[in-house]
Amino acid sequence: MNDNAPHPLKLFNSLTRQMEEFVSVHPGEARVYTCGPTVYNYQHIGNMRAYIFADLLGRTLSWKGYKLTHIINITDVGHLTSDADAGDDKMEKAAAQSGKSAWDIAKYYTDAYWLDIDRLNIRQPAKWAIATDHVEEMIAFAESIADKHCYELESGLYFDVSTVPDYGRLSGAQSDDIEGRIDAVEGKRHPQDFAIWRKTPAGETRQMEWDSPWGKGAPGWHLECSQMSIKYLGETFDIHTGGIDHREIHHPNEIAQNQAHNCSEHSGANIWMHNNFLIDRAGKMSKSSGDFLRLQVLIDKGIHPLAYRLMCLQAHYRSELEFTWENLAAALTRLKRMVMGVERLLEKADEKTAAIEHPALMQLRDRFDAALSEDLNSSKCLPLLEELLALKKLPAEQRLVLLTEMDSVLGLQLSSLTRKELRVRPAGAAIDESDIETKLDQRQNAKSEKDFAAADAIRDELTAKGVELMDGDPLRWEWRIEI
């Protein structure tokens, strides 16, 4: 364990609704499962908040000294158009609308998701668990629980929630609330019962279907996560994460399957963690409209993706976070100031590493650990990083070591990111960077010759093309962010 991070890690468990000290199932290890995307479309930035949160958790566990095994699934089959077990399969529906194969759609949007993961500096998990690679194992999983916990209808194999204890405990909802969100299917024993295998309707052929003891069809979305989490992490593992929307139906159904498979009342994971929503009051967060905010939209505006990561870290993961362009622009400005502070620190520090011995820096690291250990309170960690950058009279080498430690958790790439890299070209820019530099050289020559009218004309020309000049700054110019 990390002797420099002595505060016990406390996390909010959604299942018990209380803070709990993290005690790993396997000493020295941390095993984490995160519900991944359904790859029928691009992920919007609200979706990506969940993976920034899971990455913060994983980085914290690594910094604390645990050997991390993090699994993220890719749902490329089985997720219906409603989380409440209703409608068509999202992949089949997307294939029908686009004229492309479901397999091609899955690959395209998986690659797009992975690109966003990289742009946001989210670390790679130990395994990307692809649902369609595990269907035979899902069928075996379903067979192992079918006799005691399931029943067959014309439409598929259904799980009887009355066969496990405390169904829906995670959601905290009354049964009537849950029933109102689950699809009514003739023959179901209980309204909350859910499909773990969906048969292909008679006379239809789907692009993604497999033979099973219950006929041709596809696994239910809930079955995927139970089977893959148990396969890679064990019947009892440490932490399961996901968005708060999973807390109502998907995760309670996972827990029911885990209990049936493990012949236990245990939920499968010791701690269940959920990040809250990203709220966009302009109404552009949903994919249903076809016009939604994804990371590329931010980049096209001239916003570096790590500014969005910083914006997420400025709020506690369990709090709602409102998205506005003004908030995002402010986060970009804050990131620029951090990068400038680190650049000055790098200029002062020798290349050699140093132990952190100065009392003020040791105290600062302890405060950082305390904030992080209180349920990943990144909003309290960021001011401590800025406080570190402001301690200019303390040994630069020691400050750099501590900065590197802090950033290993926050993941902002502060030691390598440059101001020039933060200067992201907007999609609508009407001038090339090389032309801007040429114009600036011409302006400098005009000023040297005291032709201020020509210099002002060049400034006005560049301003009209979305370029913000910065006299006296080595960077010389930036793109103006239009919000």
C-alpha cells in the first residue's frame, strides 16, 4: 500500500446508502466492473461522465497501492430501446435504419467510443468485455439458473424476481414504482420479471441471433453484465460502477441474477457506486432527437477535451452537474492557468527526482489524500493542486514530484500538456495557422516601422476571422471560443 496515502478510502455504497471503508475482497487487489456503452450510436458527453468517474476511482485505487483489475463491457447486442425491458434491440433497430449490418455499426461506434476514451485520458481497463464474444457463456449462465429462477414464455426466458431476496433494494423504489417502468408481457408472473433470453419472433430473422435451449434469439442486456463480471472478477468482487440511471432497473436485475447464480443473498459486488447526471437545460443531451452533445462537438467549438474532464472533476461525482458553454469555457481557462503554472515549475525543477520532505508539501499531500479518501472528492482536490503551484518559494523538485502524484489521480496530463495543444482549431475557422503566423509577422514589422494603421488593420482582419491576439505573450494568439 502507499504509505504516503494513509487515510482510509471511504466510498458511498448505493446499496446500503451509507459511506463505507473500502476493504478489498482479495488483499492488495481491487476488482472493479463498469457498465459500458451500447454501441448503436455515438456516446454523448453525459455518458462520458460515467467513465471519467470510473477512471478517477481506478486511479485512486492505484495511487493507494492496490493492484487494479478494471473491466468495462461493450454492449453490442441485447440492449432494448427502453431500459425497462421494452422495445426493439438497439443494434437491430440502428441496422434497419441505416442499411448497414449490426456488426459494422457496432465496430464503428465502438471505435468512436474508444477514441473519446483516449481523448479524455481515461486509462485502458484490464479488459474490454465484448458482449457478442460471450454469448455461449451467457447461455450456460442462463441454463444454470433456469430451473429454480426462470420460466419460459413464447417471447423468451424470464427471471422470476420472487425467487431472490430483496429484489429492488438497490433502487429504493416501491414495487408500484418499478412496475410502472417495466414492459407488460402477457404471461409474466410478476410485473417486475425480466427477460434474460429473447426469442426471435416466428417468421423473423435477426442479424444477431444464436441457438439456445429456448430457441433462436439473443441474450438480455442484464444477463451480459452478470456473466462477464463473474467471469473476470469472481462471484464476489469489490466495486460495481455505472450511471445513476442503472440504479433503478439494470443493476437490480444484475443483482437478482448474481444471487441466483451464486446461490447467495450477496449482490455480487461489495460496493455499488453511481455517478449523477450531467444536466443540459438546452435539452441536447438525449440521443433520441438525433441532435445531441458529444465530445467532437466540443472539439469543433475549439474546446480541448481535457477541459471537459476538468469540468467533471470540479463537481462531486454524486452531484448533478449542469452543462453550459460558459462553464466549459471557464474550465478551459482554469486548465490553461494550471498548464502555465506547470510550465513555469518545469523550467525551475532539475531533471532529477526528489523525495517530498518539506513539511508544507507533506501536509498538502496529506490534505489531498484526505479529500480524495472522502468518497473521491475531486472538487476539493483541485484547489489543493492550484495551491501547490502557488508555493513558488518551496523546492521545485519536490513540488514537481507532488504535482506528478496528484495528476496521476486527476488525469489532466499537466506535466506533458502544452498551451499550444490547448489551442484547438474550431471546425469553422476561416484561416490557417500558418497564415496567422505570417500575418502576425507582418503586423510586427508594421509596428516596428511605426505604421500603426497597417498593424491595426491586420489585427482587425484576424479578429474578424476568430483570432484573438495576445501581445507580449510567446504564444502570440489563440482561437476565440464562440459560445
